[in-house]
Amino acid sequence: MGVFVFLPLVLPLTAWPVARLAEHHLHPRMATWLLTGASAVLAVCSTLSLALLMVVGTAQLPGNPLPDGWSDPEVREAVPYDEVAGRIAIPALILVVASCARAAWRHRRVSRRAGRALEGLPATSVVVLPDASPYAYALPGRKSRARALAKSRARVLTKARGRVRGDVRARVRGKVRATGRATGGARDRVVVTTAMLATLTGPERRALFAHERAHLTARHHRFLLAVQLAARANPFLRPLRTAVTYTTERWADEEAATSVGSRRIVARAVGKAALISRGAPSVTLAGFAVVGPVPRRVAALLGPAPAARSWPSLFTGAGLAAWGAAAGTAASALSSANSAVTLFVILKAATPL
């Protein structure tokens, strides 16, 4: 195992140049998938390395419940600098787990609060709030248990009777609609205020709605939550989190431009919405009201559409970014796997029957 156990902890240092190359040379959709996947793998690998170091460090503590064979010199020689690294890994791993748990809990709490804030409103895909502050965001929904139960009852009736009579079918549909009205977070929604709509023209409103719907369709909040957790697990991955925040916005911009049919209209809507929403209350859930670097987004929209190739050549800037990220991620995964297997074999041999 040797020094390879430390490799996944420092490989995320290469995230900054890879993130910059991906932002500038890859299609936003490909860049989002690539950077999110790389950050997730690198975060898991670095956490696994901390766990391996913690096992060796914990085995040296007096009174620990681990087998005595785990603290033998042969086992300790498997990890270099075990006396220092093993003890440091214990609080480090606890801090990583606590930070990730706090981020996930905060994400869930804000999601529930946002859903409860819309309870009682019509279950429409667009919610217009009478607010003097101009803002708009995409609110991902969650599947309602009551709605699922109503659908399951309908399926049971269909299988039992061969078909459902019209009156029963109508009652089931009415129950589903009532359930959707009662639960504000049962479906994906675009939330926008009257102040925001008042400052945009008709085409700009369509661009705004297309942009927010693109966030919901592609489930961008999941990408953002994944890179946020990865950055909590390893601070060296923060450049990837920043990059994915930008690429998801660019992805939604390109989808909106395709839907509206004009890149200039989307650029104008993005710039105007960013200017008028300054000072407005921000939503803290990953994927809500993410603005990103507006000047770069507008400049990209005023230029030609990015080429959506499946995988770029190695002899281009895009290929350098893609292959560099893939190589670093593969090296980290192989290093973590080698360390885990080696330590498992050593601990198994040192464990008494």
C-alpha cells in the first residue's frame, strides 16, 4: 500500500486546471456530467483513504475494541507515518462525515420549507408570487405518497375487473387532483414573482421559463448537491463545485436558446434578470436561483452554439480537459482500490481466528 494511500487525498489538486479547461472547451452538458462524476469519485476515494488511515490509527489507541493483531508492527508498516497520519485521520474523517451530513440535512430542510411555502396554491407548473422583489427559481418536486396510493388503487381495480367504470375512474382522478393541490411539493414547479415578470418582455419571459424548466428536466439540483457534498469531503474539490455551478447554468441557457429559437433573446433575459434581482432574497437550496457568472454566460450566448460531440479528441483543448479528468479519476480510484485490498488482506491475516 505504502504512499499510495495518500494519493487520493492530493489528486483533487488537479481539479482547478481540469475545471477551467472543461468550462471553456466542453459542451455544458458534457462538462457537467464529467466534472460531477470526477468530483464524486475523487471524494469517495479520498474518504476511503481517510477511513483506511483511521483503522490503523484507531488500532494504536489504548482500550480500543479492535483486535490486538491490528496494531502489530507488520500492520503499522503497511501505512507510512502511521503514528501521525493515523491519529490525524480520526478527527478528519469525523469532520468530513459531520460536514456532509449537515449539508444534506440543510438541503432537505430548505426543500421542505420551500414546498410548504407553496401549500394551498394551485398545482400548476408555474407559480406566480405577488412579491415586489424580482426573483425566479426552479423548485424540484417530490412524489406524493397519496398520489402514488391513488394510482396503485386504480391499477388494482383495473387488474381485478378488467376495466374501471367511468364513475370510479372519475373519483380516482378527482382524488389525485385533490392530492396534488394539497401537497405543494408534489411536482416540479417554476416559481417567479410579479416584479420579475413586469420587467421582462414576452419573449424574455418565455426564455426565463425555458431556462428554469431545463433545470428541472435535467435534474440539475442533483448535480449541484453531489459536487457540494464532494467539496465538503475534500476541500481541494471546490473548483469543481464552482465549475459545475457555471456549467449547469450554461446547460440551461443552451436548452432555453434551442426552445426559444434565439440566443440573443436568452442572453438579454439572463442579463436583465441578473441586474434586477440584485439584493433579492436568495434561496439556499442547491439548484435554486443559481445565477453564475453572468457576463461569461451572456458572452457565450452571443457567440456560436457549442458543438455537442460525444467525446473530443485528445489533441484539442476539450480533449485535454476530458482525458485529464478521466486519467486523474482513474488513478485515484485505482490507488484507493489498491490500498483497500492491501489493508484488507493484511488485517485479515492479523485477525485471530
